[in-house]
Amino acid sequence: MTASVSARSISAGLIDKVDPRNGEISEEDRLEFWAQAAAELDWHTPWDDVYSFTRDEDDVPHIRWFEGGKLNVAYNCLDRHVAAGRGDKIALHFEGEPGDRESVSYAELNRRVNQAANALTTLGITKGDRVVVYLPVLVETIVITLACARIGAIHSLVFGGFSAEALKFRVEDTGAKLLVTTDGQFRRGTAVAVKAAADEAVSGENNIEHVLVVRRTGCEIDWTEGRDLWWHETVETAADEHECEFFDSETPLFIMYTSGTTGQPKGLVHTSGGYLTQTHFSYNYIFANPDESQRDSDVHWCTADLAWVTAHTYEIYGPLSSGATQVIYEGTPTTPHPGRHFEIIDRYGVTSYYTAPTLIRSLKGAFPDGVPAEYDLSTLRLLGTVGEATNPEAWNWFRTHMGRGETPMVDTWWQSETGSTICSPRPTDADFKPGSATGPLPGVDVDIVDDAGERVAPNVQGYIVVTRPGPSMARTVWGNPARYRDSYWAAYPEQNWFLAGDGARYDEDGDIWILGRIDDVITISGHRLSTIEIESALVAHPDVVEAGVCPVYDENTGHAAVAYVVLNQATAEAVKSADSAFIAVQDELTNHVRKHIGPIAKPKHIVFVPDVPKTRSGKIMRRLLTQLFEGSKLGDTTSLQNEPCIAAIAEIVDYPNNKTVKDSYPVSKKSRPRMIVR
């Protein structure tokens, strides 16, 4: 197949013209930029219009990019590289937690995706049907994802550590016809059962016709004849040639569920042509070697679970559409030892390493003095973070010890809703500010505004809004367009700005600092404080590995700050063994925050815990911390990567039982509850 639209490189001059950090950009130049970015893909049919934004009679936004154009996403990720004679290039270096390894070329990955596409068709899956994928990080996970894209089915990946209840909601909400799962997965050195949770999730009323099972651990599983099918008997025996179909640019590609602050998770719908265009551009702009002649040496590693949007964008579609080599790793970063990630970087010669701040803090806690000499990380050319703002202390450790104090650092800000990076330092920048997202990428734009839509002054917290969205913006909430409107587009309807839900501020240089979710602002005696600022002060202390700060009601100050603190092992043992050490560390950390920010920011309560609840993207779920402390009903917990920590925290903070915070937690240090480390 030859594309009707030939690929061409975006001119450097045009990229500079549409970089908001270089000045105002015209809409004409912006749309020409995205047209050239789209033309780097292979299109079967040219598009009619680059972009349109309209609202219907219910005021629901309708966004369209490259309308009328047709392409196949999987073809762009695989076939075109093989056709260009690059089939022998390694697409994936897979490493399983137990140590099993496999390197898969583009030609071989293409063959396996063709088999899976034929198998899906045999099972009656067609364009528009939904397929829920409940797998860990395996080659098969990427195969089935691309096979769905190849035939026009809509995939929805679910984190393999989610509960049966979380999976059940997604199966029922999507109306999926097929669930793809595994017998088990390896997690922290143990084979963990998975199929039982899948069985429970499909036990009610739903549209599931088949459950396709990958044999991973060999554990015993229940089997429903006629419904359940083995992957190796269904997919690996299918024909390995498949003629792909071409779909309209706005054809839905996947549904990505995000946690809801209230109510059920939202199923964000991303479409094909626009999503792939921005994904492809932003991957190359941020992560690929700036010298195109050196890109064959790139080995990219995004450490996210494949079910997270970061992995969709920078572990599946971005790298593969660009013909890159990358690493995928099944297991936990500390199995069988805390240096496992160093070992993998060394083994495969990773050049770009993209991870979450929570993992950096974990590595810093395990290796405070730096990377052991036995690991060679000299191939690392670029380091990146995603999930939430990186604490400066963790940022400095990351660059100093993993980046040799010289690698570029991209602290990216974006969301499931935007589909691709919106703000980030440029890899070519000469100076980096630890923890700052700096500014928007070319082709998009943002602002930080107040309730009235006016830009805030430097160092004043406001709301970050996307004023010029890119092609990868989510188009709707699955089955609920009104929720899409109300959640994101209702705050500034006249300007058609997208409300991201994060607080942010400009500094004196005009650079952007993300301050966390709007709900995570603490107002103490009229002073608005960011939870991330207080957390950053805490993790700067050598005794602290991680911290989560949340607001609770206070009758005198409106809010009070509660800090949940994960201590390093030695300090944790000390506070468990003696009340005097417990109180001394509390006082030390309180004074540490007072010194770094000011008396107004000091936590009223410090709670020592073994872990803090985090989404699979590494974001701390601070609203759960508030709810746990106050003893109120917990909101949605289905997106947590470490759900068992909730019960442990609840036991620690349940002091005394069944009383309100207002009545039970006096200000006096001597009457603080004796929270202990479990």
C-alpha cells in the first residue's frame, strides 16, 4: 500500500513559529503545523478540514481533526516500517519479572498482530466493538491492542492489579464483547492469580461473548467451556497475513478510564488520526535523538503500566509509529532487588528513561548516595518525569545520580484528557528548573487564570487551562457527553477553554509550576497553599521517602494540613520502638516545614504510614487521605495501584473510634494520637 498523503518533515522554522514560548502564534500557522505533523503519518485518504470546534444545542463541544481523512493506526505503527525495509529492527525488548526475556522485531510484531486481527475477526469482533484488556505488561498486551486498532475495534486497557469490581465496571460500562486476560501474573516475586477476578467481573449481566486467556504463570484456573479460549490455541494458530482496512480520522481508538473525585470513573474516548498525529510528534520532539541520523541507536523506556495513558502514548503508539526500539518490563521495580531498573537500563543501553516521581523517590530512598558502581547508566541521554510535579529534592537526585548532572530533564505535564504532553521543558533548553513544567509545546497553548478568566500575576495560584487544544484531546466521555461538557468545558464557555483541574502559577520568568489538583489546595487562615509545596518541603528532609498532604476541617483556621509521611527504614524502626523518638521526629518535620515555607504551612498532624495511596500514574490520591482522616465515606478507589494500603492507613488513623476530627484532635502536641508505623 502507498499512502495518498506523502510524509514530509515539519520545517524547523514552522516549529519555532508555533512555539508559544517564542511569542504569539497565528491560528493559520498552528493549523499548518498540525497538517505537516499529520503528513508524517501514512494516510490512505487525504483529509478535508484540519480542525473544527463546535457546540451542539446542549452546549456539548464537538472537536474534529483531519475530518474526512482515512488511515489505519496499526499500519502506521508496523506495516510501513516493514515496507520501508526496517522489519529487522527491534521494536520491543521484553523483560519479565522472573527474568525471562524476548526481543521482538517489527516484522515479527507485525506478524503477531496480523494473527490477532484474524483471530478477533473470527470471534466476531468488528469495527466499533469494544475489547477490554486485563493484562500485565506483556508482548501480548501490545499485540492485542494493535490488533484492535487494525480492525477498528475500540480497546480499553485495565491495570492488571485492579480488583474484580473495578474490572466489572469497565466491562459493563463499555458494553465489551471480549475480555482478554491471563491465568496469572508475576508480582513482587509471586505468581498472582488473575483469571478468578476476570471470572467474577463477567459473572453479571454484560455483553461478553468470550474470554481470551494468555497462559503466563501456568497456575490452575476455572474454565467455562464455550466462553473461555486459550490465546495460544486461538491467536497463535491464526493466519499471519491480514489486509488492513482504513478508517476515518475520528474513528474511536480507545477508551481510557480516569478516577472520579465523585461518582464513577470517566471513560474518555480518544480517536485515531488526531491522537496518533500529536502522539507521534510529541514523542519525537521530546524523546527522540535531536540528530535524526542517530535515532537508530535510541532505546526508549517508559516505565508505566500499559493500561495508563502515558503508556498508550509513549510506550505503544508514539514509539512504534516512529519506528523506535523500546523496553517493556512486566514487574515491580524492587523485584528481586531495588536496583532492578538500573540493571535493565544497563542491559539494554536505554537512552531515554521516562518514569513517575513516586518511583524516583523510591530509588532515592533505597540509594540516597547514588547508583551503585556495578551499574553502567552512561547510555542515558534524557530523563523524564510524568504523573505529577516532581519534588525538587527528587529531581536533583534523579539528574545528579542517574543523569550524571548533565542530561536534559523533561518534567512533563499532561493528562488522560489531553492524550499527549502539553507542557514540558524542551530537551534542548540550556537551563532547567527542578520541578517546573516550564511552558507549552509547539502547536498548543495554555494560560493560568482566575475565576473570571483573567491571567494571574506571578506567584499567584490560579487554574491552568488549555486555550488551544491539540489533536489528541479526548472527544467525549463514553456514553455521557454531558459529563464531558460539565467536567471540562463549562467553566469558561465563552473562551472555549479546557479546564484541566490543576492549580498552577507563573514564576517571575513566566515559567509554569504545577501545584496539583484544584481540590488539593489548602486554605489556612485565608492563605492558599499547595499540597505539593508542603510535600516537597517534607521529602527534602533526609528521614522522609515520600509524603502526602491533605486538608481537613479546622474550626479556627478553616483548613488544617495533615501530612502522611513514609519514613526511611532506620527512622521508621526508631519511631516504632520509642515514643520519645516518635515525638522527636514529628517535631523535627514540623519545624522543617516551618523553616522551608513558613509557620502557616506547618502540618497540624503528622501521620507515619507504610505507603500513601497512588493512582497507577503515580499521583497521590489526597482526597482519600482527607476522607481516611475524617472517617468519612471513601470515594472511588478503583484506580489505585496500591489499594491494600488503604486498610493499613485506616487502622492507623482510627484514633479514637467514631468521633469527628473537630472533637478528637486537639492542637496540643501532647495529646496528638499515637500514630504508629505498621
